[in-house]
Amino acid sequence: MKRADQVMAMMKEQLSARGVTGVRFSSSALGPDEPSFSNNLPEGRMYNRSVVIDVIP
């Protein structure tokens, strides 16, 4: 969950620097036990390290 928390902190910092306040964040991580893609190929490992951001108005 460390990477998810780091990305969340960076997003909060960047938005705050631009005057965006009152935004709620949450993070979650699937980790090695629940990969979204197979780790047998470099492409799968690449996608498993990605971060997905959902914006809900």
C-alpha cells in the first residue's frame, strides 16, 4: 500500500498548491496476492504497478 499512499499524498500536495481544497482521497492496493494482470510477462508487471485515479464529481 506504500505506493498507493505515496501517489495519494502527491496528488493532495499538487491540488493544494493549485488552490483546490476540500477534496477527499482514499487509497487501496491489491499487492502481490491479487494482481490485476499476470506477473509472468513484463507487460503484466508494468500494469500491476500502475495507479488508477477515479474522479467522482
